[in-house]
Amino acid sequence: MIQQPSIAFPVTQTEELYLVQLPALLTVTEAVAFRAKCRELIEAKPTPTKIILDFAQTTFIDSSAIGALVMCLKAARSRQIELVLWSVKPEILTILELADLHQHFTIESETVPLEPQPQPQIEATHPSIQSKTKRAIDILGAIVGLGITAVVFVPIAIAIKLDNPGAVLFSQTRCGHMGRRFQVWKFRSMVTNAEQLKAQVENQNEGAFFKNENDPRITRVGRFLRKTSLDEFPQFWNVLRGEMSLVGTRPPLPEEVDRYEISNWQRLNVKPGITGEWQVHGRSKIRNFEEVIQLDLRYQERWSLKYDLQLLLKTVMVLFKKDSAF
């Protein structure tokens, strides 16, 4: 548990309006303190009508800051308080756009550029994001993976439909780098109304992710697809599009992210992967969400192209073991 740091956020008050000055860097340490300051202002008496977040000095934010902003926005809206971002630099605005947050915030600026500005250089939240070699490996792997998917598609489609009539592919909203939402694709391994039945299934995990080892919604063909990880093959399309990587962290559901603490958002500093630490080290046996977080952060700390290749090799080895973690 990260202790709340004593970081100053200068506040200027005018009647029922608060202007909050943010620091140059807004990462996990500052984000925790920022959320606490936001909560304090939102719960102040009398209730403010508007809170302005001054980004004039801010030059870098990571996924923890995105999480703090999302939490503050929800809290402000629940009290009918307008939350405004002020003097946002181009590089920060680009990150907000990357996370699809620019559509949800009111963003004001004192100055309007008279001429088109060059595309700002974004400081990556993690070196893997700007690695051209990693991206090249992803594209090559995705092309090979999609080729295999095309070969197995017809027999898998026939098996799915014979076992449980309905769509062959299953699409679900997940959260990727910086919390940006995208549609992940898989071969359908559950009954067609699985989402509606989810509330009736016990969650055997602890924390912000769902798992039931004997989930009754999984079909007979679905169990085979999951055991062999064939259900994951359509995700090579997500890799080709750049929404995922061959190796990364587990892509969480939006409702899982809604339950995150600020520090949990750090796992979104990298792209989600088809495989990674969590999968290689026995994903079906992990029941505690904090263990997942630690594995994801360990991947970020250890990341290198060599380490990615090692995890890919371990994934293949795990798939061929009788007690497959998949």
C-alpha cells in the first residue's frame, strides 16, 4: 500500500471556484496525493460549483495520473461540480487523446495557436511502447498468427456452431495502454448469453478480476479451445492493429478498472499482451488480484526484447505441458 505523500497542490479560491496547480510530473506518487486533494475540495463546504486543474507546469503524466483524473471526474459529476482542465500542453493533450479522455473533460486554454503546431514528441510511459523492434516483432507474429487462424477457422467454426449455435467470434471491451478501450476478439467459448448470466456465477478470485474454474457458461468445445488457447488466436488481429502486443499485461475489463486503486493503474503503462508473466506463471491458479498486479509490474521492470522472447518460448512450453496454465 502506497502511503499518501505530503505533496503540495497550491489552491486559489474565488467564491465557489477552486483553481488547483498541478506539478511538473504526475505519476503514481503525485497521483495518489492529487486524488486526495480532489476529494478534499469536492467534499468542501460550501460545495464548489467549479474546479479548475491548472496543467501549466505539467510536462508528463502516466496511467496512474489518468486513473486519478477519471476518479476525480466521476466524483465531481456525482456532486454536480464542473471539472475543467486549464493550460494543457500539447504533449499532455496527446496523452489524454490516447486515453480517449479529451472527450469527457472540458479543456480550456488561455492561448489559441494561430498556426498549426507540429506533432509533439510524447515521453513514453514505458520503453516498450516506443520500441520499433518490439512493434516489428508484433507485426510479424500477428501475420503468422492470423495465417494459422485462417487455417483453423473453418473446423473451429463448425465445432462451435454444432456444440452451441450462435456467433463464431466473441467481442468484448477491454482496456489497453493508458486505459484506452478497444474491442478484443476471441473464438466464442461460452454460451451466447454468457454476459447476462455472469451475475449468477460465483467469482472465485479475490479483487478486481473475475474467474470461475468450473464456469457453467463454458461450452464443451469452449473448454477445449481454452485448454489449448485456440480461443485466443483472433487476438492476433488486435496485435496487428497495435491495440495489443504479443507479450504484455492482461487486458482488463472496464468494470475491473473502475475498481482500481491509483497504484493499480501502473499496469496500464504498457500494452496488454496475448501472453505475459501472468499466463506463463499459471493464470488459472492465481486467485488474488494483487498477485496479478505484482506479475504485471515485474514484467515492466524486467522488460527487454530478450525477455519478451523468453516469455514467448515459455508460453509455447506451457501449452504443451499436461498441466497447462492456460
